[in-house]
Amino acid sequence: MPTYTMIHNETGEEKDMILSLSEREQLLSEGEWKQKLTTAKFVSQHGSTLSKTDNGWKEVLSRVKSGSSKSNTIND
């Protein structure tokens, strides 16, 4: 079951609750709690992922490229 962050309307207390969808709907309809809506956090990255990998992974990619057809689009 998912975890929801709920806010008590009178006190402002935030509480993480493990609820089924029907339990959440019932709790919200009673009017004592509201759900805190959160957004996904974005992670930024500078540079290519390949430049941050170790030589073992680069070696694997090289073997995959050498074993594929001549029309492959694998960059190493």
C-alpha cells in the first residue's frame, strides 16, 4: 500500500500514513485531513554518463560494439 503525507486541518500536523486508496478517500471525505501534494525532484547531470563510468563498463561496451553488425550506432 502507498504512503501518503497527510496534513491535519486544525493543527497543521503532518503525518505519513500507509493507506489503501479507499481508506485515503474515506479519510479525505471526512474533512479532518488533507493530502500534501509533492512533486518529483529533478536531478541534473553535467557531462556524459559514459565519462563518469569506470574502464570495465567501457570495455563491455567496446565488446558489444565489436560483436554487432557493421551498421550499428554504438558509440564508444
